[in-house]
Amino acid sequence: MSKIILLFQFSLLGLLGWLFFQSEEKQANNEITLCHTGPSEMIAFLDDPKFVAFHPAPIAFDFEGLGKMVTFPAADGKDASGYLIKSKEPSNQWLFVYQEWWGLNDNIKEEADKFYNDLGGKVNVLALDMYDGKVTSNPQEAGTFMRGTDEKRLENIVLAAKNFAGKDAKIANVGWCFGGAWSLKSALLLGQQNVGSIIYYGMPVRDVEQLKKLNSDVLGLFATEEYISKAVIEEFAAAMDKAGKSLEYKIFDAVHGFANPSNAKHDKEATKEAYGMALSYLQGKFK
């Protein structure tokens, strides 16, 4: 009888050990998947005061935009919205603009206006409201907004904008920080309608299988920092190469957020160079 009990104990221990191993392996696999997802990965930075310090409260300024807010239906039954500047003549060319973690504020609307003007008014420009109306200038609240985002809702907003643009639309994407990550995620979601993606210091998707689905090349405009670091960027470049996709990028000698003129850490020279690269890239897409 004692041998049977002993055998049972060993079997039980073996089963528990196997279950523990499976749990650890599943957790590890989840972590591996997460670390290549881009946008959601940035949420891990929100608890780091040094990352938050890269985002001082934006400087207020007077703004009168060229566009207007519009709404459009999303698949989850809740309308999405965005700041739209329509092309001067009917056009199937679109630029989707993605906000920083503050929400769709005047700075992003001003950037949308700038791209619209410099692209000659030939492109429809839509700055998507990824927070469904929430905007702040408080870093802590911005972190709360970003942490509270639902990935599926964000995807629905992008896809709703795609439907709003129309099945014949050719769409490029640009965004900063949180929006930089979503510029690339948007490019993946848009499928064959995507024609380009510009990432300003956002965490890129680095999963090769996902990147194989890209319908365009990518322009990366990164900063010198420890979060979206040189190692992360090189990993992204290697993943793009394995996926057979083209990537042009530059790491500027400037801090995260350098291209935001309402940011106290704004770097005018780096911003000018980066914008010149972005504009040239988009002009090549919208001929």
C-alpha cells in the first residue's frame, strides 16, 4: 500500500511540475508576443517617472484650424471622430494623423494643417481621435488616458476611418509617440489601402510575421533615448529586413518629443530636418 501511495505522490508531483512549466512557458510566450506589439508595449513605460518627464505639459497657443471635427460609425456601435481637412479637389489620397498621449489637441491639429498645406491641398487629411474626446495637458492624466485605452476600440477607430475614406482610398499614416506606434499599427490594419507609414519616436511592431503584411515601406524618425532605444530600433530594422520590407530611419541627437513645438524640450533644428524627411516621403506617395 505504501508503494502505491508513494507512486501516486510522485505522479502528482510530476503533474504539478508539468502544469507549472506550461504556465511559465505560456507566460513567457505572452511576454514575447507583447514585447513586439508596439503600441501596447508603451504602457509599461507609464510607471517610470523618467519617461513621464519627457512629456512636460504642452505650452498653450492660439489656434484656428483649416478643418472641422467629423464623426463616422465604427463596427462596435460607437461613433469614431476626427479632425478633417478635405482636399481642394475630390481625391482618393488620404493622410491619417495620429495623436500623442495628450489626445487630439491643437498641436496635432496644427500638424495636420501643416501637412495639408505643404502637400498642396491635394490630400485629405484626417487626424483621428483615439481617446474619444478626452484631451489633457496634465502628464499624469495623459498617462491614465493611455493606460485606459482598449486595443480593440482603437482598432475599430482606425477601421472606421478607413471605411469613412472609402474603398478606393490610398492612405498614408503619420504619428508621434503613442501615435507613432499607431501609425505603423494603422498601416498593418489598412492592408492594401496603405501606401506609407511615418513613425516619430513611437514603439514599432517587431513581429516579422505581422510586418510581412505591410503594403508599404516605413520611415522612422527616432530620438536618442533609453525607451524606444537604439537596440529596439535595430531590432525593428532587422525584423523589417526579414519580412522583406523597406525601412529608412534616423536616430536624431534629440530627446523624445523633440518635434513637438508645444513641448519645452522642442528641438527646432531636429524638427526641421525630420519634417523635411517626412514631407519628402509623403510627396513620393502622393504624386
